[in-house]
Amino acid sequence: MKRRTKKWLWPALFTLGGGLAGLGYYYLVGCSTGACVITSSPFTSMAYMALMGWLLSGVFGSSCCGGCCKR
């Protein structure tokens, strides 16, 4: 149980952080004319940044530490 929780903790945190960053980006920078595909809506901005956070979690969370990885 603990290994499964540890496995999904970093992707969940990175996805949540990316979604919050997307919402912040929408409110601080967002496109006011509606011509920008990603930043014209808070939902698309959050979804895009959450996807980027999830992808980055694979890059930063792939380290093997404490003997938890099996080769």
C-alpha cells in the first residue's frame, strides 16, 4: 500500500501544481480577446498546465532512491 501511494504522490502533486499554475497564468497573463487557444479559458489553461506538470513529474520523479527500485 505504501509503495503504491509513493508511486502516485509525485505525479498527483505535479499535476495539481500545474493546474494551479495554469489558473494563475490565466488570471495574471491570460488572453483578453479570446483569440489565444490555451489562455482564452481558465479550463483549457488549467488542463494544459496540469498535463505539463504530469509530464514533468515523470522527468523529475524517475530517480531511484532508498532501494525502492527493482532492476
